[in-house]
Amino acid sequence: MNAFKGNVLQYVNLSTLLSLCGKEGNLRLGASLHASIFKTFPIFNSPGDQPDDDLLVMSNSLVSMYAKCGHVSDAEKIFESMENKDTISWNSVIWGFLAVQDFNRGIAFFNRMRGESSLYHLDKATITTLLSFCTERHLTNVIKMVHSVLILSGFEREVPVGNALVTGYFKCGCPQSAMKVFEEMPMRNVVTWTAVVSALQQNSIGRESLLAFYEMRNWVDANALTYASTLQACSGIRALVEGRQIHGLVLKSGFSSDMCVESALMDMYSKCGRMEAAIQIFEAARELDEVSMTVILTGLAQNGLVEEAIKLFIEIMRMGAKVDPNMVSAILGVFGVMTSLTLGKQVHSFVIKKQFFSNLFVSNGLINMYSKCGEFGESVKIFCRMNNRNSVSWNSIIAGYANHGHGHEALQLYEEMVLEGVEPTDVTFLSLLQACSHVGSIDKGMHLLESMSEVHGLRPRMEHYACIVDLLGRAGYLEEAKKFIESLPVEPTAFVWQALLGACNIHGNSEIGIYAACQLLQLDPNCTAAYVLMANIYSCQGRWNQRASFMRKMKELGVQKEAGVSWLEVENEVHSFVVRDRIHTKSEMIYEELKEIKGVQLRTNLGEIAISSHHTPSKPLTAWIPQMGGFLKMNFDGSFKHKLSPAGFDRIFRDRVRKKIH
């Protein structure tokens, strides 16, 4: 007994050290301290000979340390060996099981604790511990059980318990129950209101989140987290006016330098299309972290400022700032046909160097980047190397196959996706319907549309209906496509009518084409596609007066056709060109090269180039010339005719221009 009393201070120090080991997750040091306790204090193994309070504190510290380090089995062994336990003992072991996602054991210990209620009493920590881990829909019954227990225990009037209950119901997808608890709370603090504002925003109920924020200001002052959550709600519903008002309140309340609030402000302005304001906040920030840099990169990408996003990312790299996977994922999102593939490959090299490939967002970004830049083979390689895949991974590769004309492969991948138990999304079906359109599989497309709602509970969007119209129209079923539109459960948008008009253009059907064009122009009088497509239909039918009428009306309304763009990459720089482009610094040299490629004669619509020769063959010779992308034919008169495929002519022109620019 005297030996124990002489080491009371040491027990207190060891308990503090064990607590620190738990917080830091330092199992090795914690286990060493555990061994030292048994070695230095052998009386620790004889519970009846030592003071109960000191032994209880030490035992609880050990249980908590092992639980926080994830070794719940060791925590349970110590817990079961304790003759004396208190509420802290129970809370520690319950927390440990819940932390490792072993909800059955955690709830079993909770029920066991309640069964021994004559010895141990539930406290606020017990209730809030359970509620804090109820974040999934399948745990709704657990929340309801805890809710009933806290009412019986008299904790329903405790503000921290009410806050945890509100948050738990929201996270489990029960917003009505959460709001009912909130409305019945006799007292609310800033945490309560912030929980409601934040949860409404996270549940995509942005307008209600703003209303809750305005109501909150009548009772308590908002904190930084409240402002950040409210600004995120403004981002979700693109509420620029309300966002500016809240920005004013942020400046007035002194939270403008808070990093979370700054990031939320940048996100709000970028989502609302005000990148100038977002950049001003970014440049004025005293300190930048990975979140703020990711937000501004994403904002630049979403607002079409691709060059600025790439320059900023390069500058961040040069500064030696820490680059995390989220930033890499953000910059990968800017790559497309108008960006340098070489730079994209450099980012890929950086991913390999930093070992970011295991991050799903980064891997998915690489798949999309290579697919959009035309290197779809690399997308397939990355997808095959991924150990873990989510719905975005499958959607990306299926969309890649569909966009690159591999419809059958896209549909086959969908079957594999279902077999792996990955639930498809509306984006999945959009790509699948596009694939069906490419391969002309009408029955498969209609079946997929029906399965969206009947099997997967997904509501088709207008884009899905437009894909079905395109599917029917491409196959020549224009009347059926028209009837499909007229039978839709919602009012068709311009997007759907444009799909029908495009199909009429393919098949030269002016009757349904005029009908579709009229419907389209009623919804969007300035739609360029309606005038151009109808002009094409009339041209194919030789109805030049009607074509001229459409083009004249188009000019009267001031509607201009957007010029097509071609591009090529030279030494990491992408050069873009439009018809009759004279803006490029080397345009004269490029036009000279084009004339040289055309040769003596370019025969319209045939893509044939005649080249003189002094050799006369005994019979016509024909050979496929890969370098020229077509067939080279030598006739009896000694002349050559080279019939180029469109891709072949394009390749020759690009190669020659690339050399000139270089």
C-alpha cells in the first residue's frame, strides 16, 4: 500500500501520457507505457490492494488509448478485466467500436450499459457519442432508438444533445425529423442554428438554408462556420444578390480573414460567374491553403478560363507550395481539345511522382483528361490499373467509349459495372443512350430509358429524352421521334427539338424539319442551329429560294453562326484557326502551305488532288499510301490522282502547318 502511495504522481503523469498517445494515435508508445505500468507497479494486477479512484483513472486511460489507436480488442480486454467501471469506461469502449465501424458491437455495449443502469448512468457524452457516428441512412433506426432513450433519461432538454440529434437526423436523410426536433428545442445556441443552416445546405435545400440564416440573426450572432455554410448555400442555388449581402455582413462582423469564409466567398462568386471578385479575394488573402487554391482553380476551370487556371497551377508549382490530390483533380478538369496534351502528361508524371494515383478523384480526372484530349487508349489503361473504382470512374470510361464511337464496348462495360455492384447514375444512362445512338440499337435504348425509373429510381432529364430522339431520328424513324416528343410527361425544351431537327437534316425531311424548327424558334428565337439546319435541308432538296429566305431572316435578326474551330499543338502551345482566319502571326505562311498541299487542282466534294507525272504506266495502278492518308492512282495518261480521306487531308495539312510554325 505504501509503494502505491509513493507513486501517485507517477500514475497521474502516466495517465496524461496515455491520453496524448491516444490523441496522436501513437500505439507503440502507448503499448510501451502499458508494459511499464505492469512492470513498475506489479500491485496493478491486484486490484483489491490499491485505491479505487487511481486504478479507475489508469484503466480508463488505457481503454481510451487503445480505442483511439484502433485496437478495440485490446481496449475490450482491459475493460472486461476491470472490477470497477464508471460511465467514462463505457463511453470509451463504445466509442472505440463505433470508430472502427463495428456498430453492432458498439450498440450491444450501449444496451448492456443500459441493462446495468442501477450501477451506471447514461450521460450526455454517451448519447452524443452514439449520435455523432450515425451518418448513414441505414442507421436511422439507431437514431430513433437513441432518441427514445434520451427522452426516457430526461436529456431531451439538453442543448448539446439536441444539437447532436438534429445533426444525426439530417445526416441520415431525415430532414423532417431533424426540423421537428429543432422546433421543439426549448433553447438554441449558435451551434444549433449553424447545424441547421449547414445541414440544409448539405441536403441541397439552399433556399431554406438562407431563410434559416436570416431567422437565426434575430436570436444569436453568427460565427465563421455559419457564414461559410450560408455562402455555400448561395453557391448551390447561384444566389449572387444574397451572397453579396452576406459578404457585407462578413466584412462587418470581422470574419473576412477566416480561411474557411474566404474559400466559401471565392466559391460563391466563381459559381455565380463573377470570377473577378473571386480572384480579388484570392489575391487579397493573407494566407492560402490547399482548399483556397483548389477552389480558385476549380472556379477558373468552370468559368472557361483555362489558360489562367493552367498558369496559376504552374505558378503554384514554382512557388513550392504543397499540392494535394484535390488541386491536381481540379487542374485535370481544365484539359480538353484546346489544351496542351503535353502539359497534361506532365501533370500525369507529377501524379506518379507524388503517388496520387490511388486517389479516386485524381484517377478519374486522368481518365477524362486523356479522353477529352483524344488519347482514349491512355484512359483505358488508367481505368484498368485502378484497384478501386466508383460510379464516376465507370461513368468516365463509358462516356469515353461512347464519345469515341465505340458504342458496343460502352454497353458491354455497363454490364460489367452492374455485375460489380456499382449503382449507375443518370450520367451513366446519358452515355449509354449516346452509345445506342451510335450503334443504332433502338430496342436497347428504349429499355435503358425505362430501367432508369423502374429499376434504379432515377428520373430522366431532358438530355436523356433528347438522346432517344436522336436515336430514333438517326435510324430514320422521324415520325416516331416526333410522337415521342409529343408524348413526354414534361414540356420539351429547345434541346429536344434541336435533336429532331438535326435528324431531319440527316435524312432531308423538310416537313418534320419545318415543324421542329418552328417549335425550336418559339422556345429560342435566336437559335443559330435552327436556321442553319433548315438551310441545309433546303439545300439538299435544291429549294434555293426557301434556303435564301431562311438565311435572310437569320441576318435580319442578327443571328450569327458560330465559326468552326480547328487546332493543333506545337511545342506545348495550342494554335486555333477558324475559316478565313488571318489573325495568326504566321497566317500568310500557312495559306501558302495550304495552296501547295492542294496542288494543281482540288476537286470539290471528291477530295481528289491531281499531280502531274512523266511516267506512263501500262495499266492504272492503285496503292494505299498511309503517309498521305488515302489511295494514290496512276492513270494511263501518266497523271496521278490521290483520293484523300477527310482525316488524311487533315493530317497532311496539320503536319505541314506544324513544321511551318515550328
